[in-house]
Amino acid sequence: IRKYNPDIVHTHAAKSGALGRLAAYHENVPIILHTFHGHVFHSYFNSFKTNLFITLEKFLAKNTSKIIAISKAQKKELSETYRIANPDKFQIINLGFDLKRFTENKEVKRIKFRNEFNLKNDEIAIGIIGRLTAIKNQIFFLNAIKYLKTNSKKKIRAFIIGDGEDRFNLESHSVELGLDYTTEKDSIHNKLLCFTSWRKDIDVVNCGLDIVCLTSLNEGTPVSLIEAMAAAKPIVSTKVGGVEDIVQNSVNGFLVKSNDLLNYSKKLLQLVENQDLRNKMSLRSSEKAVQKFSYLRLINDIEALYKQLLK
């Protein structure tokens, strides 16, 4: 910073945000910005460590010109629930991505995924995408799949896409629930459930699925849902963090409280049983994703804020 002498320092994420802002303040940078992509203020650590992080963020906020929240819900949580700073210090700028690969050649990609996993035309593929860790709560997803197995006559297949420290627990829980599964090491996939591990071709995955789920206890603005929407998939998600800025309940998906397994399972069942509803929600998902989360929109919003602060 001392060598480059910038007019603006803009940080992202917790650790780099703390180090970057402290260094920028020390070197008298005129404009210091920070973007919250998520936070660790609940469901991650014990109360002592959580309060320590909150106190640190409050201190850093005093020397930050503007804090960027990526959703209305996140701004409200940061300014009102945790009181990191006054509401007027926040600027809401939604995330933006190059979503082109999720909107192109969808049918070709769908066939590729479904052939790989031996999915028949009448089988409904339900997936959850992300790191396998307690905060993502994929056990909740497995319990919902068990409910579908018991209560639906439709042919379903479930996919857990991702990997992480919670994988062994999830595989063990699958056995307890009586959900037979295959993994990325199997050459033939003919079981109800599949653990795919990490996939780089996430556009192909999204195109091959029929419904995308999220079961997190805490989220910022989940990229996995934005990508799923761009691929025109209906969503069933827990109502946490910035999810409400992505999913409109009963419009392009369903939102359910994170501790309400029965209601979550019933909403998922409703989508499984009703193809017309899936089709309607799919169209609305694609329209909203492209309109609201384009990377060009993000660039324009950030540029406008920089120019405003430079004045």
C-alpha cells in the first residue's frame, strides 16, 4: 500500500478484510471499503469467539468509508441485529457473475449429465451443491430425501455435489436412513443417492438436475442458487441470510425455516409431484438470475460507488 499509494482500498472476506483495512488505515488511504460476502456471527463458533469477531468488526467499521452488503437481508442483519455500524454506512450491491455457461446448450448438457448417472426420463433428479460441512446442514437434505422415499410414488434420484469434512458423517447417516448410495468411485450409478465429490462442470450438473436444494444454517448470498436459477431450476431452500434476495417464495422456489424439516420435506414433495409447477418456477428462476445477477450490472454498481466516494 505504501509503495502503490492507492486512493481506494477495497477488501473482501473476514481475515483479509481485517488485515487490509488495518494496513490501509495505518497508511492513511483516503477511501476504505469492505464487502461482506457472509459472516461468522452465528452457528460457527462458541459465544466467546463470536463476540470477539463482532467486537473486531465494529472497530474496523469505524475506520471504513463504506461497507458493502450483498443483500437487503444481510444489511439488516449487520446493522440491526449485530450493530456492526449504522445503516447509513452500508451500501447494498448484489453479487454479479458471468452466467452465460449456465444459459447456453442446456439440453446438450442435461443429456450428458443424465447419461453419466444412468438417469431415465421419468426420474426426477434432486441435488444439493456445496462444501460438506455442518453449517451447510446436508443431514437435513438426507432426511428430506428419506421423506420423499416414503411418501412419493415418483421415481427420484438425489445427488450431493461437493466434498468436505462432514462427508463420513453424511454417508453414515445415509446408511442409518436406509438410503443406498454410490460415490464418484463407482462406474455404475443405479442407487437412490449419489455422492459425486467436487465437480468442475457445475453448469452440466445444474442442467442435468430437476430441483436444486439448499439447507444451510447460515449463508451470505449463495452462489450455488444463483447458478441453479440461471440454469432454470426451481429451488427449495432454508430461509437464511441473503437467500430471500435470490428466491421468491412460491414464485421461483420455496423458502422454509431452517429447523422445520416437515415443512421443507412437504415443499420438496410438492415440487416432485407437480411438473407444471416445476416448469413455471424454472422460467421465473432463469429470468430473475440473468436480470439481477449479471456481472456487468455488478461492475456498473461498483464503479458508481467508487466515483461517488472519490468526489
